[in-house]
Amino acid sequence: MVGDDSRIWIPSLGRERAQRLRGIRLIHTHLKREPLTEEDLSDLTLLRLDAACAITMDEHGLPEQFHLAYIAPGMKPGYTLEKPYRPGQLPEDLEDRFAELDTQFRRFEEVTRSAGGMPRAILVGVYTRESRQRRTPEDSIAELKELCHTAGVDPVQSFIQNRSHLDPSTVLGSGKIKEIAIAGVQENADTLVFDMELSPAQAIRLSTLTELKILDRTQLILDIFARNARSRDGKLQVELAQLRYLKGRLSEKDDNMSRLTGGIGARGPGETKLEIGRRRVEDRIRRLEKELTSVKKRRLLNRRRRDDSAVPVCSIVGYTNAGKSTLLNKLTHSEVTQENRLFATLDPTTRRLRFPEEREIILTDTVGFIHDLPPELKKAFQATLEELADSDLLLHCIDASDPAREEKVRDVEEILNELGLSDIPTLRVYNKLDRLPPALRKELENDARPDRVYVSAREGINLKPLLDRLEELTSGAVHPSVLAEPG
Ligand SMILES: Nc1nc2c(ncn2[C@@H]2O[C@H](COP(=O)(O)OP(=O)(O)OP(=O)(O)O)[C@@H](O)[C@H]2O)c(=O)[nH]1
Ligand SMILES: [Mg+2]
């Protein structure tokens, strides 16, 4: 390789992730009398070179000093810098040292491997002033971590960066990208997860720069939905959303999706693999859309039938993981899936709830909400969510123990508004009361308002008052307008 007096350009050394040193030593001259530069050292780490060596010269152009550094697996800053050697004094055991390093590197890879072969991910949140006004970067990253856990990705480190605007081609500046890539080597990570939706071009650019697999928040959510889809309708909806997302991301060259197969981001509904050529994507999308239209018609028919029965319908809505399914189970003695995972529920479930005196209502549990739900999913789940419009009452289930509780309440209300559901009377059910410190719990319980109740679905606390409220609000005896305005 040839460079100039300030730098050399190292060609791409290939993307494959050998679990060892690269077997390449960078030995180059420095025309100025300077030791190894920042850039030499970051190349050493990023490219996993065996060693980087710079040879400086004296005024006669003869070799003066050998500056030598080699990689130090798992340690910060990721390399060992030796004292400069004089020509002729280079240690003779270098070959053995490299062999030893190689062994260390493999051992490091083994001890840092995540259980079950999960991808190891570095989380990257880039926030503008506008996004920070809606939620704190810490809350946002905390939620991304939850999404990772649910999707089977091991988050090993996170970077938060505030910027006045996002770089259109790479989101972040090049210095920061390098820092993150170096952390990737130090943490033995193979994936970067961005807390936003990336454009196809951004994802490709970032993956070239870092040699890491790039995932965005949308892919994580799609993946979780794909894992959790059980019913036929659910699977159709999820596959449609995935294909719509992928459509814009399949280039001409990638006709067989080879780059996308395997792992997160390529899992189809029900453990199938998404393996479909670009040209067939359009066909498949059209087919799915048609099938979903017939699903919609069938649903409409069911809805009409339900209308006729004149049994009041009450729907449980709320942020994902708030405890909606647990609440339905407790109130109706059922056993729908409840789990400490995001989006455990995708398919709506309906149960009858009988009050004394032979009165009954229909209680439904449905897919949870999340802020900035990917538009593809929003569209695909439109039909499911539209059913909420038939409700006579909404139970807005809130995790009272969540520090980001109020933001999530606002997110849910915004989504309800978007769905045209904000006119339906809503009772706020603050759940997980058992997790609150006693003082806060007292304070909340004393804050009696007609539009809210405080319960623990899991521990069965205050369910009687909730049932009484439910009966009251659905009996027609009390006009729902007694529910105060939110606030
Ligand atoms: N401590 C405590 N945990 C609860 C309570 N209610 C629910 N949980 C837990 O919260 C987690 C989520 O509960 P789910 O009922 O699955 O929540 P969900 O709102 O249906 O969530 P998705 O369907 O995933 O959107 C589970 O681990 C529940 O055991 C409660 O009152 N107290
Ligand atoms: Mg649920």
C-alpha cells in the first residue's frame, strides 16, 4: 500500500468475522518523527490487526525508531503500546507473542459470547431537541433495552448522543461512529441497534463503516410481532408489515435476500424464515392485502351480530406490558397469555364478565401500544384496532410503577385520538400498585377521582372497587359523562 506524508489508505479487508486476529501486520514508515497516531491505533483495533508498527527516520533517512502496538483483547483502550525500539533491537519472540495474543483473543470471544448464541448489541440513541421534549433519552433507551430482551438480543452497552440535527447519510458524525465501532470490538459485539427508524441507505452506510450488523427499532418491533403472532389473522398482518418494510430495502442485487436471512430482522411469523425474492414481494403483498380484506369483512359481520346483542363492550387498552392481559384474566378467571415481554398479546381476546343480578358485559384485551409504532404495523393492525370503536367503555391500563408512566399515558391518549376513539368514556386503571413504595401508594389511593382506580391485577388488590365502577359505568345508571376530562 502506498500513502502520502500524512496517511495511507487501507483497502477493505472483508467483512467476515473471524474469531481471532486478522493475521495481518501493518508496518509503515512515518516521514515525520511521530509515533503511532490515533488513526493507526484505531485501525489496529477496528481491523483486528496483529500489530501496527511505525518506523521513523533520522535526518539521513535511516531507520531511527520502531513504534509497536498490538491489540489487547477485552481491555481498554484495546491495545498495548510498547516503548519504541531501536533498529536491531526488536524482540525476537514477537512471533510467539502474536500466537499467545491469538489464543487470548479466542478465549475472550468465548467468555463474552452471549447465552444461546444471542446477538450482542450496542445500543445507539441519537436524539434531537425535538425528540427529547417528548421523552428523555434515558427512558427511550430503557425501552429499547426491553425491546432487545424481548427480541432475543443481548444489549451490552449503550451510547446516547444529543445532536441539533441528524446527519442525513449516517445519523452520527464520523468520530462518534468510530468510537462506537471500537467499543464494538472491545465488547465483542456483532450488532448495532439504533433507537429510531433508519433509511435503507443509512443502514447500508453504517454497516459498511462499522462492519457490524445494523438493526433499527422498527426491525426489533417487527421481529417481536413475528415471534408472538399466533392466530392466522395475526400472522397475515405481521407478514404484511414485514414485507412492506423490506420492500424498500431490497436492492436489485439482493434478489434472494441473502444478506437478510438468519437472525433478527429476518424472522417471519411463526418461526418461518422470510425468504422471498424482491420480485415476488409485490405479489405476496397484494395477496396478503386481499386476504386481510376478507378477514375484515368477516369481522364486520361479527361486529354487527354483537351490536344486536346489546351487551355492553368494554375494551382494555394501554401501553405494552402494563398488565392488560393479567387484568382480563383476573376479572374473568381466564388464562390468556400474560408475560413480562413486550407485545405478548397480539390477537384480541374476548371474555364475558358476569355481574351479580344476571347482568353481563363483554371484556376484550388487545394488542398493546407503543410510541412511534412503525407505520407498517400501524397499517397492518388497523383492522384489529378499529374494533375498539365498538366499545362502550375503555379501560386504560397503566403501569403505575413505571417511571415513564405519564409519558406513556400521553402516548396512549395520542394513539386513541388518532384512531378516533377519544370520545369513548375511559376509566384509567393504575395497575401494579403492589410495586409502589407504601407512601406513594397511599398518596395515589387518596387521590380519588371518578376517572381512575388503583389496583394490582396480579395480587388482586382493589378489584372489587374496580368491578363496582365497571358495573356502574356500563349499567346506563350513571351517565359516562361523569368521567372527568383527562388531567
Ligand atoms: N407486580 C405486578 N406485576 C404485574 C401486575 N399486573 C401484571 N403484572 C406483570 O406485568 C407483566 C405484563 O403483564 P401482561 O398482562 O402480559 O401485560 P399486557 O399489558 O397484556 O402486555 P402486552 O400484551 O405484552 O402488551 C407480567 O409479567 C405480569 O405478571 C401487578 O399488578 N403487579
Ligand atoms: Mg397482553
